Amino acid sequence: MQGFQLEIWPEGAALFRRAVEIWQEQAAAAIRQRGRFTVALAGGNTPRKLYAALTQTPGIPWQQTWLFWGDERYVPPDHPESNYGMVRRILLETVGVPASQVFPMPTQAGDPLRDAAEYEATLRRVFGNECPAFDLIWLGVGEDGHTASLFPGTAALQVQHRWVTVGQKGEEPRLTLTYPVLNQAAQVVFLVAGASKAEIVKKALTTEAHLPCQSVNPKGRLLWLLDAAAAAELPLPAVGLLG
Ligand code: 6PG
């Protein structure tokens, strides 16, 4: 794994305040440089509190924000498992991102490969034919070391010639950005909280376990943003060295 930054915050509230701060910093820099802020959102439970905190934060430049997803369960947008549906309920129904700047992953073709190709076409329309360089990509990590929908032992881990592919969680298909896109980002943040992640965080940050999350090595900056519970298994002396 390449070098990375490590931040450990005492508990959830401080962690999500810092996550909001990073969002604000990255958005301000991107808008200054390019007039827009492109961000790919993580799914699952952890980032819900970040999205909720953003709705309580004044001055977020939503008019210049372009929202994408890092992965999506292959369910309709109104399904309880939908990552887009989760962000719509928590964030989009409250803040005013122009609808033309919100790009959910399509899941309605009845064919995940077709929908993956459709999302790649969408990325080409927005970013052009160069591999998208998102200003910020939020990622979580599963207890098996997966990230986005790049699960251990699946074909998606090998995909280098596509920007979007079909991930597999067991028998469940998902859509996911691929490593070439994740690793083109200006900034990737792993947002990880809770004691259940302590073991995988230790494995990911201190061993060569070849976990899917360990292949995220962006051209830009990589930050592991943890709460104390998720960092609890890290060797204390190493904490100072890892960051
Ligand atoms: C998803 C996510 C997935 C998630 C991890 C952690 O669609 O579920 O993209 O990669 O980030 O599974 O999930 P939790 O935050 O719920 O622990």
C-alpha cells in the first residue's frame, strides 16, 4: 500500500464533524480550480451520519456539486437497500443539488452489465473520454476488507479496462466503480467507525493481506478517517508512524 494519512477521532460526533470539514475543504478547492466539485458517495450505514450532518451545515456549495455513487445494490431506487435511495432520503430531499448534477447508478435494465455500461457512458458524458478524476471519493470498508462493491475473490477486482463493472456480494449483483477510477481520484477517504471494524482496520493498515481495500492507492491523497473504536486494534506505537 502507498503512503496514506491516518486520523483517529475520539468518537462519532467528532469523526463526522471532521468528515464534513474534509467535504468543505475539497469542495472549496475544486470549485476554485475548476468551478465544480465532483464527489462519489459511499453506501452502507457508516456514511449516513455524514450525509445527515451535511444537511445541518450552512454554506455547502450544493449548486456547484456533482454527485455520483461509488457503488449500488442492484435494486430499484425506492428499495430500502438502495444507496441512492438512502442518500435521497437523508440528503437530497433537504439540500438543493440541481437534479442535472445528481447521477445515481442505473439498476432498472434487468441486466447489471448493461446498467454498468450505461453508467460508464454517463461518466464519459460528464468527464470526457479520460478516466474520471473525482475530486473526492468516500469509501467504507466491510469486515471482509471489501470496499465499494469490490469483494474478495471476485472478478471485479481484476477489471482494469472498464470504469464501472458488476460486483458480486455472494449471489447478489452490484454495480461498482473499478480500481482505475478509484485510483484516479484527487482524494479518497475511508470513513470507518465502530468496534466491528477494528480487526479489519488492523489487517488493512498493518499487513499485506491483499484485501480489496488495500488496492485503493489513489494518485491523489488517501486518508483513513477512523473513530477510536475502529482504531482500537492498531498497534499504539505504530499509530504515530502510520499517519
Ligand atoms: C455498500 C458500500 C459498502 C460499505 C461497506 C461498509 O453499498 O454497502 O458501498 O462497501 O461501504 O460494506 O458498510 P457499513 O458502513 O454499513 O459498515
